Amino acid sequence: MKLSSVLRASSAVVAVALLTTSCGNSESSEPVATAPVSGALSGVCPEKVVIQTDWFPEAEHGGVYELLGADASSSKDTGATTGTLTFQGVDQGVQLEIRAGGPFLQTPVVTAMYADDAITLGYVGTDVAITRFADAPTVALFNALNVNPQVVLWDAAKHPTAQTLADAAKEIGSVYVYGDPAWVRYFIAQGILTKDQIDSNYKGNLLLATDDAAHQGFATSEPYKYANLETGVVNVAYQLIHDLGWNSYAQNLAVRADKLESLRPCFELLVPILQQAQIDYIAAPERANAIIKAAVVAYDSWWTQTDGDLANGAAQLRDLNLIGNGDTTTFGDLEEARVNDFIGKATPVLREQGLEIPDIAASDIVNNEFLNLDITYNG
């Protein structure tokens, strides 16, 4: 029997119940027909829910763009897209503002969260949460992607027998990355890469079209771009850094630790909406992708997204199982065993970089209590 999402109406979440089919291991397998309630977040959440993203608009953020209503509009001046927060077509009684990140923001997400009290949630990966815990602690409430899309790529035609990054590294002289990412240090320590191979001056260009090298990228982006180069197709091979052991949750929606309690009533309603919206986006990404593309056009920067880029991004999130339940049946939870395992890997690497990393546990940086445990993703 095909599993599907269930959102049970409780005293806290009755407003976000939806049409679902219950899980196969629940008491009933009959559909539960309910519907989102208009104005559910009004008076509970801030009048404007502000989400600070970690990059320009792209498919990885599709679940939050899914929650923008038909009135969504984007401003180059503010670098934000704003509209009615709308869940499955129903106005939830507040506004939603999604702010572009990356170079558009020109500051780390966590820094922005602590500088601006208006930000409700920000995208904070587990590695960043560890890095910034001493000076700017955050708590992740929802994991939008179970697997980090980040990869290292190489030209498959030039290295036809290389099945892994370790294989490719034996044949390739240079591996281009941005700066000094902790995962590179981890891979060097594991013997996957060597220190003298690393070139930290990667600028984001599609250099495999001209150089025999490897470089960092994303499974949701560069393989498609290389396959559609006007100068000729480059078929790439790659390996996810997640599969090499650097298993950080990369796309977490997190709150400032000091704001968790005051926003608790809001998160009891909002987090299950975020869970379901991400699933809804993957099932039918076209409407949200149109909003994302319009935002990119309005921002009028060097960042571009075609219809093909966005459709491919959403498809890869699904087809590569980057979106998924993990080791539990709940979609979007941050599994404490995995987080603790990652803390154990990352802490010595980050300290080696000269960062102040206190002794912490998963419970310091993640909180699953706002999730609806019955919402599951079934592909």
C-alpha cells in the first residue's frame, strides 16, 4: 500500500489539517478528509513571517516559495519576495517574506538573524550551527532536505573508470573549492583527497568545459548545466559529500535560540505547514518555480534561473532521494543520533580551523517537538 502524508488535527494544529491518506501502520487506512482553515496563523504568528534563505532563489527553497499566494511580488531594492502566506490555496492570515541570501545578503544567515529581530526563521546547516553556537546559537526545527545536494564533480569522459571521488582524485591534479570548507579538511584526513590538490580559488564557473579538474557544486545544478552547454555537452560524474561521511543537514529552518520560547505558539502551527509545503512542492513544483523565476528576474543580478534549471532542480531533489524521511517515518525531523555523529566528526575539524567550538550535543541545536510526526514522504 502506498504511504502518504497525514496531518492530524490536534488542539494546536487543527488549522493546518489537510486531505491525506493515513499511514499503513496507523489504526485506519481510510482517507481523512479535512481542510486548511482560513486565518489560522493570525494573532499567533508575527503579522509578517520572515524567512532568511542562504542563497538566491532556487529549487532547494521550493517549499517556502510554495507558501506564497497569488499576490507574491519581488523587490530588487529589498531582495525579498512578499505575499500572503497561503497553505494549499487557503490564506493563513499573515504575510510571508522570503529574503534572498548568499552574495545578495552579503553576510552569513546567522549574523543577519541576530542583527534583525524581524527574521522568524533562517536556513542554517548543522555545520554552521556548530560553528556559530558560541556566539550566535540557533535551534533547527525542520529539515527541508535529508541529504545535502553538495557534490564534487569531474568529467566522466576523461575519467571513465572513476566511480568515486577517491578514484577521480588519483587521476586529477586539482580540486577547486571555495575558500577553506571544513569538509575538504575532513576528506584530506580520511585520505580521499590530498592537501596539495586543493585549489581554494573556485569562482563558480563551469571549468570542466576547459580544464581537466574537479570542483565543488550541487547535484541539483551543475550536471544539468554541463549537459546543456552551448559550447558542447560535458557529461559529468560526481559524488555527494554526504555519501563520503560529511552528513550535515544542510537545509534546516532554524530560529535564534533566544526567540524559541516567545515564538513557540507560532511554531506549533507553522512547522507542520512547512513540512507539508515541501512535500507539496516536490509533487507539483511548477507554480512555486514560476514565483522563484520571477523573483530572480526582479532581482536582476548575475544569478539566473531558467525554467529548465528549476524543473531539473526539483526533479533531482526527488530522483536522487535528497528529499526524504531518513531513518524515521517522519518527514523533516533532525535525527539526534545522526546530529551527534556529525558533531563528533566536525568538532575537531572546526577547532583545527581555529574556531571556538564548545562541547555540545544534538539537543543544543535541534528541536523536533513542533513537527507533526505523522507527516511522511513517500516519493
